[in-house]
Amino acid sequence: MKASEYTNRLRNGVALCPVRDICPLAFMCGVQLNGDRYALPSIGKVGYHEMLWTDLEGRRRVYAIRSGLFTIKSFANNGTEIPSGLCPPGSTGGIPDIYTSYSASSFYFFSALIPAEVCIFDGELVKEQINTLGTPKAQEKLAVLLLNHNT
């Protein structure tokens, strides 16, 4: 498959995304950045009890949940896992991490309760797109992302 054909398929997938109406990252998803560059996610399938980390790679990642259900868990000092929230379709993960200093692990992760599908964005791209909104709009968008994440 040619790269241009792959890009076109991703752009069509973005336009037909089942959670586009409720996804807080829809404002930037599929946007043309410059020239032939687009803000397109990688789409990943996540199996039962598989984990997603936002910080275990060289570059931060941001997730938008397309289908399935995740729980957010964190590690306690004694090595136990503490669930702290549920993330249904339309939820995002990793937004706080793109605005904080890098650490090897923040010790929280997402665990799939049922098989799921997620959009995976480069964290720097998401941060850049939020920052280009300007101060009042960026603050609004971050507030919506935080509210969505916490509810």
C-alpha cells in the first residue's frame, strides 16, 4: 500500500469515527497541519486487561478511546493497584503528562476491562494543537478535557 493511500484511509477513518461527536480531540483530529501533513492518529486494538501507559516511550502519547471500557489504575507503595476511574468511549488519557516534566513512569496506567480500540496521538502534536488555540480557547479545551476525564 502506498503512503498516500494509507493516509487517505486514515483520513476517511477519522471522518467516520464512531465517537467523533463526543471526542474532545475531534477539533484537531484529521486537521491539515502544513503541506501534506495531517494530524492523524494511529488506531490500536487493546485486549482484555492489556495496559496503556502514556509515559513509557521516548515521546509522550495521548489516547482517545473509540470503543471499549478502561479503568485508570495507580500503584500504591506496597505494589497494589488502586483503580481510580472509568474511561468509556470519548474519554482521553495522557493530557496532563504533556504539560509536566518527563519522568520514567508516573505509576498510573489504563487497563482494558473489555476489548477496546483507541486512537493514539503524539503528545507533542496534541500540545501544539491545543496551544495554537490561544489562551482563552486553550484553557477552555483543557477544562473540557479535564472534566471529561474526571466524570
